[in-house]
Amino acid sequence: TADPLITEIQPWAQGFGDGVDAVRYGLPTEHEGDVIRRNVEWLTADTVSSINFTPIHALDGTITPQGCAFERHHSGAIDLKKDDYRLMINGLVDTPLVFSYADLERFPRENHVYFCECAANTGMEWAGAQLNGAQFTHGMIHNMEYTGVPLRTLLEEAGLDTTGDLSGKWVFVEGADASSNGRSIPMEKALDDVLVAFKANGEALRKEHGYPVRLVVPGWEGNMWVKWIRRIEVMDGPVESREETSKYTDTLEDGTSRKWTWEMDAKSVVTSPSPQAPIKHGTGPLVITGLAWSGRGAITRVDVSKDGGKNWETARLAKPGEKMALTRFYLDTDWDGSEMMLQSRAMDDTGYVQPTKTQLREVRGLNSIYHNNCIQTWLVRSNGEAENVEVS
Amino acid sequence: GKFGLGRTALPEEIAAWDGDISPNGTGLPVGSGDALVGEEIFADKCASCHGDFAEGIGNWPKLAGGADTLNHDDPLKTVGSYWPYLTTTFDYIKRSMPYGDAGSLPDDEVYAIVAYILYSNDLIEDDFVLSNETFFDVEMPNANGFIVDNRAETEYVQWTGEPCMQDCKDVVEVTMRALVLDVTPDQAGAAEEEVAETTEVEVDEVAIDAIDAELAAAGAKVFKKCKACHQVGDGAKNRTGPILTGIVNGAAGAVDGFRYSKPLTKAAEGGLIWTEAELAAFLAKPKAYLKGTKMSFSGLKKETDQAAIIEYLRSFGS
């Protein structure tokens, strides 16, 4: 039968849509109203010290729109005007300096796309399959194009002539919010690729991501990407702050804990199909897609398994992997309607292969909390619905 | 510098912001305090989240206990059982606590609170005076419990190279399912959420006692003690505690969507109204007034503080 949406004149084809000034700054259409950040309430005591999750199951490409990019605050997203913004550099420098926001805009700046992943991403899955959705298991991540000034430029402006041997030095960075979220970064990284950023995806940072200025620490755990950054101190050693001792350290089975586990290892996840993105179209052509990333370099290959890791096919990368940035992969396939145990396995340009949960547990035990980069399994049933499972 | 941008930071500016304390004690201010003094301050400023004995309430951090649990399932990581450096405790409390009123503690109070946390962990006696002089007399049990990231040796070497592609294992079975646990949140989208009907509210033309602005302003300061758990006014939301807008002379247990303790629900069913007198009695010693209340706050001893906070709350409607 003929489709009335084609044979009958529809209202949108007859009258007018909105004029150009109907919305001065747009939100997504209401028909995409379920593509939103979500919180897992039982995880934390209070939303001002909490985290939510990017709806990665519903996005494609690699750039995360700021409006749905996950948030993590330790004492809430503060409102800080550019006019009230100050950045201090002090400690073992030739001249301690204070920059205004306007000062920062006068330094030569760079653009880079980087992912920011919370060290706790997938952390709830250590002891077993727990949360039913890629958003919840892998959504503590976003990927943006940052505009900013290399931290090296600002440190050199303050002068490192009197600092001494740079290789043993550290910088301590802290934010303007009440938590301050202080972290220590070795000088080698500080002088390498760390950015003091004020734009993301072409526009000002959002309040929840550190407006007006945040730190970008490529490939390293998100907690170090200090938001509303107000002070950078060159020091002889690390401060060993709360966030780098009591948190973001990884306790092994024997009770000892790893510290300074900054780099986020190679990882991937199938974003669709997945529990929140079931197959609704029945058998035939099926696009299996997902994201891969590595904090130690660029993604070179992603393999996909439909049978829980018994056999693998190499997926197609949407474009060659870029260092410390999300890479989109596709496996264009034909689905016969049979049950699948979908997995993806990332490799980066160091030759590292994403491990299984069993392999990780053998080294670290079950109490690691952070830095879980295990291979994820979705059980896709013949009706197209998917569930988070663990397999032997 | 090369660009000549920025200006020199003044010593008093650096002093105002540079408060970090290193493991070797650099940055530790002169001062002292003991656990007995700390206990009172802790009850007043910390216990509403961390519990009277630093044992933690709900999802708020537990600061005491957990000795020798680090190699067990679900280890309890506290200042006593896990933190390698005592300087970290001072550094964090001084800069970031109390929650919602960060940076407000004088150095002696920080020493006293740190002493109380140590005492709660059985790491010092109650007559031990913690100061910048005695700071390193305290031994942290897990001081040697950390190793520097060794993934390169323990993991990268074995997880590098060409991976298996065909017949990599014999049998694959599902060993655990997320649905069994069912802890995934509801996922209603913004578009699907019910939009509350807006109805015009008739404003009562009842004369309201004029607000004493000065007293209310004093109350706003006292309210800092409550802010970690309570919000009031436009845009207020239920947090650990219920919204307090309209609480004065309002019915007890009446805030939508807040799960009250059983005793409070019972009192509400009995018709409790939060008159100024009832509120003052509750605020003076919550746990004595209402045994079993969820509100873990030691109380406002000063009547002037009680009156001020009630006036402040009254300014948001009564």
C-alpha cells in the first residue's frame, strides 16, 4: 500500500517552519530528547560530588557534543566569569606570574582533539557485569577539539632558568572550585603536550567542563584535567594530594596499591548494538559500531567477535587513529538473527592489545576500582535485545 | 618572559593561594590541636556526613576503620587504613573542608580535626597533641603500601603482539548477567518525562511578620553548617536532607520526593508542625529531640544561632 506520508501533503510540506531567529542558540530537536547525560544515583552521596555519563550508545563519529559530554565534579560546577578569572604560576620559577583570561588569549595557541576518560570508567564492572548499557559501563569519556596554550609556553614565560634539573621536577595544578582537586604532574609531561584550554569544539568551554579555562592532559586520567584551573606551582616533588593517594590509586590483590597510574590503556566498546541500542530492524544488513582509544598512542586496529572471543574479524576504522583521541570503528555485516556475544578488541601503535577481564583480574585482582580497560561483552538475542554479560 | 604577558604575582597573593603541603612537611603551618578539642569540632562540622566517629554516613567517605582489610574483598580504605601520608589529610581538610564551607577552618582547628581522625583510627592517644612539631611522630600504617605504576613490566609485556583471530577458545558460556543485579537506572528521556501541570496559586494576603534582616543575615552564616545537606529558596532540590523552603510553621515531613526517617514520618502523621519553638528544640539537639532521625548533626547549642537560622529560613516563606 502506498505510504500516506508520501501520497498525502504533510503539514511540514505545506506551511512554514521556524524563522531564523526562533532559537538563538540551539538544543537538539525534541525527537532526540533521550540522548542525554545520565547519572547512577546509588554511586555517590550527592550530585555536587558525583559523575554522569555520556550517551555514547546514541552518538556516532568521534566528537562529543559539549552538551551531553559527561561531567565529574568534586564540589559542583562553579560559575566563574572571564573577568574574575586569574591563573597564577608560582614555585620554582624565575618570576611568579598572574595571567588574566585576556592574557591567555595573546599567547600562540594550538588545536588538538583528545579524549578525556575518567579513571573510574568501567570501574563498576570489576566484580562482574553490573550496568546494562554502554552509557553506564563506558560513558565516563568524551572527545573534543581543544583550543589552548601549551603549558610549556606559560611555564617558559615564568622562566625555568632557576628551576634546576627539570627531569626531577613536578607541577602541582589546582582549580578555583571549593574542592580545588589538586594534582601533581611530572615536569616531563607538563612540557610535552599539556594544554591550558579555553575552547572546546570551537566554542567556549561549558561551565560543567571548567569554563573559562581547564587543563588538558592528553591520554592521562580525567581527574588530572583540572577544571577552572587557577594555579600551577613548580615543585621539587609531588604533593601526594587526596586525589592522587586515597583516590585514583589501584589496589592489587595482595593489598599493595599502584600509584601514578596516569596513562589510560587502550580500550574499546561496541556502542551499537548494545543494551540501550537494540537491533530493531530484524535480519539482514547490520552496522556494528563502536569506539576505541588509547592514552599511549593511536589506535591501529580493532577486531570484533560475534561469538564471545572465539573468532575475530578486523573492523573498518572510519579514519586512521589519532594519538589520544577516539577512533570510530565499523563492522558492516549481515545478521542472520542468531544470538551474538559481541566483543571488540583494540590495538594501539605500541603493539598493546586490549585484555580480557580475566587477564586483568589475574594481574590486579578484583579491588582495583580504577583503570578497567577490559574487553566488554554484549549478549545480543535473536529478538535484537542486548544485555551486559560476562563470558568464560 | 618572551611575550611579556601577565604580571608578577605579589607575595600576599601567593600566600593566599599557595597552601599545599608536601609529604616532607613543607607548607605545614605552625599550630596544634588534640583529639578532645577535635571531637567537638568534628561533631559540629564534619559528623553530618562522616558520622560522629568518622565511620561515614551512607555514601559519604568513611574516615576511620578498615585496618588490615586492604587484601580482602572490598577493602575499607580510610585515613587510617589506606592514606600513606598524614600531610595529605591536613592539606585536604585545610583547603577543601568542611564541605560547602571550604577553607574556613583556622589552622589549630585543622590540627584538632586531624588529631580526632587519628584517634578514631586508634593511631594516637587522646592526650596526644598534634602540631607542626609532633606531626611526623605519627606513623601511618599504610605508608609503605604503595608501588609506582608497574604496568610496563607486569602487563604490557604480556599483552603485546599479534592476537589470536580463529578458534581462540573451545567453549564460550555466559557466566554473569547484568540483568540479574538490576542496578541500572531508569532511562526515561527528557522528552518522555511528564511535564508538571502549572496551576495558578492564589497568594494569601495574610500579613507576615516582618523579617529581621540583620538576624536573617546572621542566620545565613550559620546555615553554612547545613548547606552540605540542605538547600533552600529558588531552585532548591532535595539532597541528603529535604528542601527547607517554607519549613517554618510548615507541616513536618511534607517535602515531596524526600524519604524521611521512620520517626519523622511518624511525628508528621501525628501532626507535627515546625513552629519556631519546635524547630529551635530540634536544632538544639536533633538526636535527643527525635530519636532515630536521619539528620546527623550534633546541634546548635547557642540560642542566638537557633534564632538566627530560623529567621533566615523564615525569609524564604513560612
